[in-house]
Amino acid sequence: MSDAFAKSDRLTGKVAIVTGAGSRSEGVGNGKATAVLFARAGASVLLVDNAIEHAEETRSIIDAEGGVASSFEADVTSEEQSKAIIDTAVERYGRLDVLDNNVGISLRERVTEIDMDTWDHVMATNLKSVAMTSRFAIPRMIETGGGSIINISSIAGIVSVGDAAYMASKAGVIGLTRAMAADHGRDGIRVNCIAPGLVYTPMVEGRLDADQRERRKNSSPLGTEGTAWDVGWAAVFFASDESRWVSGTVLPVDAGLTIAGRHAYPEWGV
């Protein structure tokens, strides 16, 4: 199973931050899965969410498995709170090695429909937050010889899914990833990007009926449904020393959807 419990030492001694580490409803979102897998691999994890109860639910899972994690409530659209996230990780655990920028929202509106204040909110949440947390994380990583920044984009940054603000923001995450990888490689910092495909998570479950979910699953070459654990395992690779020579990449985790020439329908969600 993709979420099979298995401890390892792949991230032993590393300190990681996962933003959006809770799930908004029952089930497992990308941040929750990533945080649990990081802890299972030996990392100490700061669980960041704008709803502390969601982070605490993730922490309870990690605690029950004997991992190391603590929760922190913050709004990643705030520059002050973004700095506090980084400072808190270093205060609690002594260093910072991994930053997983996972927060994102989707509205599924056309550019002719979206209110510009809402557009700005999507951009602040999905793109500006990545820049803000990274700008404070990078100097702390440099202090201890470098680190790994993992940005969660989407295949919506690569192919059309009919959501103007979301697509623009996720394409921006890809561009920002490449810029930071080039700018900070000589600082020992690797920056990579995961582009999840049509994974089934709490973010989309309310949008899909059984037929839409089945069509979604069958749209890719593999013809199987992805979960947050698939995204989490990709993040473990980028966080670990196994990817020591990988930077500036965009990894679609999408069952091959983006290479099949098929586009997602807006009603399927992303």
C-alpha cells in the first residue's frame, strides 16, 4: 500500500517544515501525508496550518507512531507569520533542512468571472507564500550547509484545467522554483517542484460524484487513482540525500496524464 507504515532513516537528523500539514476534513491531504512520511523517515517536523486543530490531528498520528513533531498555527500569506514559522522550527529543533511549501486553494473561475481581490488572494496563498517562507528559510539553511525546498505546484501549471487564477499561480510556482534553484544552488540549497495530478484528497472530494471520480481515474495512462501518499513519497525523495544531485526539476505525480495529451475537465477538480 502507498501509505504502508514503515519507518526508515532516510531523513534521520533532518528538521522539516510542512505548511498546510493538516487536512480540512476527514481523509488525508498532501501536507498531512507528507508530514507523516517525513516523521516515519526520521525527521523532526514542524506542522504548520492556519487551523491549529488540523495540525494537531496530524501530530497525534505522528505521536502515536513514535515520531517527532509539533504544531504551529500561522497564515502563510502574512510576512510576519512566515518569518515566525522559520524561526520557530529553528528554536524548537536547532536547525532547518527541509521546507515543504504545500498550501494552496482553488476556485475554478474564469478570468472574466473572478473578482480581482479574490485573484490577489489566490496569488498570495499559492505563490507569494512560497516566496515569503523561502526568503526566510534560505538564510537559516545556509547557516548549516544547505537544505531542500520542495514546492507543491500542480499539473494545472502545465496543462489547462479551466481555473485561471489557480493555473497562473501554479505556473508561477514552477517559475519561482527554477529561479530559486539557480540563485541558491551554490549555497547548497536544492529547490524542486512536485506537480500533482488528479489525486483524490479532501480538497476535491466535495466536488466529485462517483461518476466524475471514475472518469477522473480513467483519464490517465495508468488508469489508477492517486492519493496524497503518492505526493508524499515524492516529497520524501526530494527531502532526502538520495536527490542530492537534483535541483530545479518539476516532477509530475500524475499517472502519466500530462504526457498523454489529455486535458482534465474543470468539473473534475485538480
